[in-house]
Amino acid sequence: MPSRLPLCRRDRLMRLLRAAMLRVALLPVVCAVDTLGLGAPVRAANPAASPQWNQVTPSTVTLTSPVWGAAPPLQSESGWQVIDTSRGVPSTWQPGPADVARPPQAATVEVRSVGRGFTVNGNAYPDISIKLPNAFALDQQFTFSAALDGTSRTRTCKVGEGEDWTQCADGQLFFELTPLKGKNASFGINWTVQSLSDRNTSFGSAQSMGFKGAVNLTPTLGLAFGGEQIIQFDNQTDLGRNYYLLLSQAVPLSKGEKPVMLVATAGVGSDLFGYGGNGVLGTTNCIGGNNISSKTYPKGTDCYWGPVGAVSVAINDRLSIGAEWFGYGIGAGISLRPFGDLPLTASLYAMDFLGNTPSYIQDTCTTDPCETRYFGRLTYSF
């Protein structure tokens, strides 16, 4: 008969067999844990706790498993932000290099009058005409203007043999006071002293008074009604009663604080403005005699009306060039502001430089064709 194993040896063998069977049964679980990397932190922290498969431990098998815990709360730097939709959220958009540049918005240009010149946003510019006023309301920073006008020769005067040109030169003083000024409107009076010598009339004679009311319909469009030499204090004034109704439009041709400006004035006027063949719009009573356009001058109280206009380009606040048709003739020239901080303007125009054009001036010229005359103006405003 076969011999039997001792009882102790048989119990030991059974324990080894059960341990081997347990290891085989748990092998898939351990492989899954290893594959998912769940057991790596524990083995790294405690290598001795990991099972050693090259050793046989007859008594126990120690397994490790991951320890699960609560995740820390998200901090403000995580990039998440709670937006309160009940309040406006300011835009933080910044243009990048690929974005199209946005053009700057152009500031509003405001044009106002000062003397025969104008201002742009308070900056004084030179004259834009000599004989013809502009239609803009007066700039509020100015109240008074004084102008000295002079001409190299009056049209009806001829320099005789051996005489100097000054024998036919002439001049006048023109003062303008505007006490009523608003943001877009103004009203003032003007005073003319025509005789500055004793050649033909006594010094200081030929005084007269007029007015000007103007309103800016837009920042660059003005409308004016007024007159010069309207109330005459003697019978020596020979420049006519010159009423006018005018529109002036300014157009900026560049950007900046002191842009290039194009200014045009157009309208109708009487007497000097409606002189000769220019008085095609008809005749009215001009309140009193001594009207140079009257067919019965100097006694006639009638005067003629005609179209007038001027155009000028101001290169900057120091220089402008322009031309005007003021009924009695055509003029063209330049105007300068030599000192930036001093409101002093000097202008020089040529007149009758087209000979007998317009044709009606030939009746008063002493030469054929009419010779060029020069007209200047020096203006100070404050």
C-alpha cells in the first residue's frame, strides 16, 4: 500500500496551492491597475508595498490601490470668470496687427468772420476779399476792426506830364464795431472816412455809416445782410450806397488745426456792386441821392443791383490768394498775416488788369485800354 504524507506536510502543501490559486485569480485586476497607471504613485512612494512577482510568499499577498480625494477648488487664475449680465461690460478689444486701421474722426471746423478775413476754430486767417464783405458771423473774440485802404490811382484820374503818381492816389479809413455777438450770429455798425487829404475835399470829410447783420446757418455757411455808406453825413461821399445780401461757404481742403481752406462768397448788391452794366437785376430806391449807379447822379435816389462774388484759397493762417467781382470791377491778389500772434493783416490787389473787361468800365477810364490799378488794405482787429 502506498505510504501516506505526514499531516504537517500535507497542510503546508494545501496552503501553497490556495495561495497560487489566489494569485492567478487576481492577476487580471493587477494588470488593469498597472495599465491605467493607478498604482504608480503608490509604488513610487512605497516600492516595498508593491507585490514582487519573482518571489513566492506563502503566507500573504499585499495589494495597493489609489487613494481618491476631493479636487481643490478653481482659483481666479484658472481663466473662468462669472459675468454679471445686469451691468454693462466694457470692451477690452485691442486692434491687432492684422486689423484694418480705423480712420480718425475729423473734428468739426467752425468758420467765423473778422474784418474782410475769417477765423477757423478761433485761429485768424488773412483776407478773402478787399471790396466785398464775407457773410460769416463775427468771431466772438473780436469786437473792433480798423482798416486803412489805399489805391494807387482812382479810375477817373490821369497823371499829367511831370506829375507824380501820388497826385491820383486815394485812401480811406474804415472802422467796424460789433457789440452784439452770439455763438452763431452778430450785428454791428461800420464807419467810413473817405477823405484823407485836402486835394479835392477837406480832410476828414465824406463820412458815412453802415451796418452788418450775419448768422451762421452751419459751422461753415454764413448769411449776411448789410450795407456801407448808407447814412451819409455830407454830399462828398462818392462810393455809393452799397447794400448787400450774401452767402459764404468755407470748405476745408486738408486736416489739422489750421487746414487749407477754400472760401466762396456770392450774392447781390447795390450801387457800387450794381454799377454800370452789372446792374442787371433792376433798380430800387436807395434812400437819398449821391448814388453812383443812378442815371441821374448825383441827385437821383435810385440805384441798381447786380450779382457779385469772390473766391479765395487760404494756404494756411498766414497766406491766401483770391479774386473778386464786385460790380465796379474785378480784382485779384494776395493777403498776408506777417505776425502769428498779432491780428494784423496786409492785402494787395490788382484791379482793371484785364484792360477794358468788363466793358462798362471803359466809360470811366482815362486810358484806352484801362490801365492796371493797385489797391491795398492794412487791417488791425481786437
